Amino acid sequence: MQNELLFLDEIVLIGTTVRTNNKNEMNPETSKIGKHFQTYFQNKVAENFKDRCSPNTTYSIYTEYGSDEQGEFTHFIGEVVKNSIEDYKDSKFKKLIIPACKYKKFTTSPGTIPDNVIKAWQEIWKLDSLGLGGKRCYIADFEIYDQRAYQQENSIVDIFIGIK
């Protein structure tokens, strides 16, 4: 799995959310993220967003951590938008601003989603601060599903881990 350390500017997104934790995500009966993805794509939610920056580039974000990867967190699915987040203040969609931050970017090996993404996260969770390039900040970690993610058995996804 390839990786690099980089700094990203603030990102403004619109999307939908669910609250969950990793313990629940390990059990198909209590998992919410897979169902969240399914609902988002089946209902073509992104087609309702105004001023989409990169249609068909979907962000899957883990944010509002209760503590660390063991605690509760919010899962957000959405897209980057050009317009002000204020344009959505009366919207049914959730707004999210990811602050500018340093990130460790991991690029999955080509494979089938979600298997290659799950494998990548399992490897990431094993890394200590030295392997990550710093201590995790638990503000926002995310995956980007762009045109490379739609390649059937050869899908590639970028995973970004926020670093202090």
C-alpha cells in the first residue's frame, strides 16, 4: 500500500450521516456504514447537490469522534461543493467542513471494494505514531472514491488519516 504525508486545505462538503462505532461495524447485523453507502448510491443523493465540484467523486468521512477509533463516530458520505455552505442552511443535507490539516495518505492496492478498503484500514490500525508520521488527531479521516474506485476487481481508493 502506497503512502505519503501531505497538507490539505479546508474542504467543504454536503452529504448524509449516520452515527456508529467500529465494534458495531464488525457485525453485519449492527453495521450501518454499508447500508449508508447503499442508500446514498441507490437514491442518487448527490444528484440533489448544487454546484458539485467533482461529480462522481464521493467522500466517505469519519468525524465527530467520541474518543479514538474505539469510540463512537459520525460517518458522512457526500461531495465537495463550490458554493458556500450557507447555501444549504435550510437543506435536508448535512454540511461538513474539514479543517486544513496534515494527513497521511494511503492508496489501496487494486482490488474489489470493500475488501481492499477493509484490508487497508486493518493495516492502518496497526501503525503507531511513527508509522503514521505523527499522532492521529481524530478530527476527520476519509476515503475518496473517484473514477479509480469504479474499476470492478481493480478498484483503488485513497484513505486520508488526520495527523497532529
